[in-house]
Amino acid sequence: MIVDNPYQPMLCKLVDVIEETPTIKTFVIEPPRPFAFRAGQFAQVGVPGVGESPFTPSSNPSEPERLEFTVIRTGRVTEVLHAMKPGAELGLRGPFGQGYPVDELADKHVFVVGGGCGLAPLRSLIFTLLGQLDRVRSMRIKYGARESREILYRNAYEEWARHAKVDVQCTIDVAEPGWSGKVGVVTTLLNEIDVPIEDVMAVSCGPEIMLKFVTQTLLERGLKPEQIILSMNRRMSCGIGKCGRCNIGPYYLCRDGPDISYAKIKDFANVF
Ligand SMILES: Cc1cc2nc3c(=O)[nH]c(=O)nc-3n(C[C@H](O)[C@H](O)[C@H](O)COP(=O)(O)OP(=O)(O)OC[C@H]3O[C@@H](n4cnc5c(N)ncnc54)[C@H](O)[C@@H]3O)c2cc1C
Ligand code: FES
């Protein structure tokens, strides 16, 4: 019997690099065989000679033969990744984690709340829900970026919002000359919730400080902890619940998350 080794990456070809913002690029990768994943599951992407890092595919799970990872340049691995050109090889292992609980979103008004590069993992959920809009009441995408040039996937919003059930709102943190859109942190987009609170499910991904304030705001608006799903993209190593690097209470975020109900983790000390 051949047993797959979860530490063994497969070599993939980098076929395209899309410059999204001054600090964020999307890497288009072709694996040697389809890489089936659910929205929100992540992979360990290996940069030969440097190391590997966890990233969640930002592409449509219905296209497992061509993956996209949208990555912000932040340190050692991502710095080298950002310098790579089409034709290079990358390692890939996974998928890991549970992904977003899509079945729990059925018949709900789904608030997709992203901050900065946090819209990247959420894009795979957006694609998934766009493919099954009959299952949800609506999808409200609320996105915040630091400044206008850091707005991710800006050219896609019109297409997403073409569907009657989908609404996209974007804000930047601080006013800029020439900007006529909304100004303020992403929680300002949650000031008014115009649907019955009990019919809402919120899914959020972004920097941890943002998740903290989004959670606080949603609770103030009347959501219960069970209605809030957070992408807890903590530092991870093995990805498979072995190294003990990513736990909150009894939950290993790599294995039980990274997208996890706030109700499960709210009482543990190291949540935010
Ligand atoms: C499940 C999961 C999914 C992720 N998906 C994405 C994604 O789709 N796109 C994306 O750009 N990033 C994503 N990340 C974060 C990404 O893994 C880190 O930014 C990356 O590992 C940094 O590697 P580095 O060697 O370049 O930085 P390092 O040199 O290791 O660190 C540079 C800086 O980044 C911080 N950092 C490192 N890892 C993390 C982390 N996990 N969370 C927050 N800060 C971190 C460090 O504290 C340090 O300040 C994800 C993380 C996890 C755990
Ligand atoms: S990353 Fe090793 S236990 Fe989660």
C-alpha cells in the first residue's frame, strides 16, 4: 500500500505573476495533478532553498488544475517569492484544515468581511458562493484597505455586484486627495445591518487586530458568537496537528481551522 507522505511537497510550475498592489502579488501555479481543495483550506507553499509558508488559495475551488495564491510581501519567504518569475518551480503540499463551513451559510445573509490581504482567502469563498447563490439569501462583501493603491481585486467588484444578491462595499482607512469612496476602517461598513440579525452569518479574514474589532462590532450589532467565523491565520509549521504550534485551547488551527467559529474559541486566553 502506498501512503501519501504529508511532508512531501509536489513540484509545481509558476505560470503567471499578477501584480495586484505595490505589496501584493498573485501567483498562478499549475500542479502536476489537480489539487482539490475546499474554500478556506490552505497549502504549504515551498520556495526552493528558502522555506515554506502557509497560504490559502484565492482561486476558485472548481479549478483545481490552476491555482492562485495572493501573497503580501512581509518577510523572508514572501520576499523571495515576490521576486520569482513565470517558469520557476514551487513546492506545494496540502490541502490542510477544514475550510469555511459553507453548509452553515445556507439560507443566510452572508457578510464577507475582509481587511488588506485578508480578501485573498475570502475570494475562494466568494467564488464558491457566486456558484451557488440560490443557497444563500445574500452575500455582502465588506472590504477595508489602508489606502486606495492597496485595494485588492478592485476590477472584480463590478462583476461580483452584478448579481442581484451580491453587494460590495469598500473603504480606505484615511482620506486621500481624489478619493470619492468611503473612508474609515472596515468596521464602519458594519454600522447598519439592514437584515434580521438572526439571519446573518459573518466570515472574516484579515490582520488579527482587525478580527478583534470586527468581532467586537458584530457582537455589539447583536450577532451571537456562533454567527461569526474567523480565519485565524496564525504562524504554522507542520499544518497537520503534530507540532503544537498553532493551538487555541484544545483546537489546532491548522487541523480544526483555520476558519473557526468564534463561539468555540472565545473563552481562551490567546484568541486576539
Ligand atoms: C492558514 C494560513 C493561511 C494564510 N494565507 C495567506 C494568504 O492567502 N496570503 C498571504 O499573503 N498570507 C497568508 N498567510 C500568512 C503567511 O503565511 C505569512 O505572511 C508568511 O508565512 C510570512 O512568511 P515570511 O517568511 O515572508 O515572513 P517571516 O519572515 O516569517 O515574518 C515576517 C513578518 O510576518 C509575520 N508573520 C509571519 N507569519 C504570519 C502569519 N501566519 N500571520 C500573521 N503574521 C505573520 C511575522 O510575525 C513577521 O512580522 C496565511 C497564514 C496561515 C497560517
Ligand atoms: S501547525 Fe503544527 S500543529 Fe498546527
